[in-house]
Amino acid sequence: MSLVNELLYLLFPNRCALCGNKSTFFLCENCLSSLNVNFNRCIKCSSPIPSREGLCSICLKEKRYFLKGFSLFNYKEDKVAKIIELIKFYGKFGLIDFLNHFRKEIKNIDFWNDIDYLIPVPMHPHSLRKRGFNQAVLIAKKISEFTNKPICFDCITKTKLTKSQVGLSLQERKANLKEAFKVLSLKKDTKTVAIIDDVFTTGSTVNEIAKLLNKHSVQSYFFTLSSTPQITN
């Protein structure tokens, strides 16, 4: 979004947050319709891949502790990245309602019937105080609305203040997140959960949580708003 459109959006909230055109919602119909949920996905982690069906390079060589995942969008699309940026770094909470436009696609994901609870990826308390909110919780609340699955807000906590994953290699991401999470309390009926987050890059965060849950005999799927092209080095 250009500086002019950003100013228009701030001054006139009834304009699209992406293109600045008049809109009754945060996003106009044209921008919503341009968001693409159809792309070639890894059959395990849902990351964008060149072929129609198959495994991405990371799923082929790395141990995955989750059963399967689904990412709604390809993060490489500029509009998708901008929406997540506006929610995550600019506190545009209302934008999360754009998922209403994709309710059918989300409800049709094949693993919801197996899920007992949704678990949003937790933030370290220091990071949460600094940002003021956890975007994964916002996403989980919307998914709960669509699927009628309860959210477990206190199942997992993040005990290690990690550095940003941006720019790190796959191995650096894994090391950065090692033993970063801890189980607080799992309800007795918890057998299978869906881990909820905004962006799936290498899967290091989701995988670390799934690994931890496996030790407590809990299986994991995951849902994220988007996946990025793979980082393999």
C-alpha cells in the first residue's frame, strides 16, 4: 500500500487497507477476490511447491512431529504479506475478519473432525507485553468460530525468549527454538490438537510444539494463514 493509501486509510477507515479504494469493510471486494487459496501444496506441510502433489524438500529430509498441516495462502503474494503485517505490527485487529470470506475453504479442511482443541502458538511474556497481543490467538478465535472447536489458551507456554527467526537458516531456526516451549496443563480428553499460527516458513515452531506434545501422547495438526517458499540451508 502506498503512503497516500495509508494516509487515506488512517483518515477514512471506510477505505480498503490494501488499495485505498472506497470499501464498506477493511478490504474491498476486488482485493478479497484477488487473494488466491489455490496453489500447489506439499501434502504434509502445505508449503508451496512446484508440482501438483508431493513433498517439499524439508518434509523429505526432516523429522516432522505433526501429522499434517494446512496454510490458506502463499505468503509470497504481496497482499497476503501486507494483511499479516497490518494485523501483526500495526494492530489492525479488524482485518482478521477477512477470513469470513474464506469460511467455506477453512471449514472444508479435512482434519477438523479429529481435533479436540485449538492451540495458538504462544509468545514469550516479554514479547507479549511489548506487542500487546498475540496474533495467533486472534486467528484461533476466528477458526474456533468456524469449526466450533474450543481453544486451549494455557496448554503451552513459551519459556525461552528467542531471537527473531527472520533471516535464520533452517538449522539456526531449530536451534533457536530448542526447548523454548513448555506444557502447562493439558485437559485429560486431549488426544489431538491443531496448532494455530500466522506464517509457516520452515515449520520449526510448529514442529517444536508438536514434538513437545508427542511426549504427552498428544498428536498435532496445524493451521496457518500462510506458508512461505522453503528455506532449506
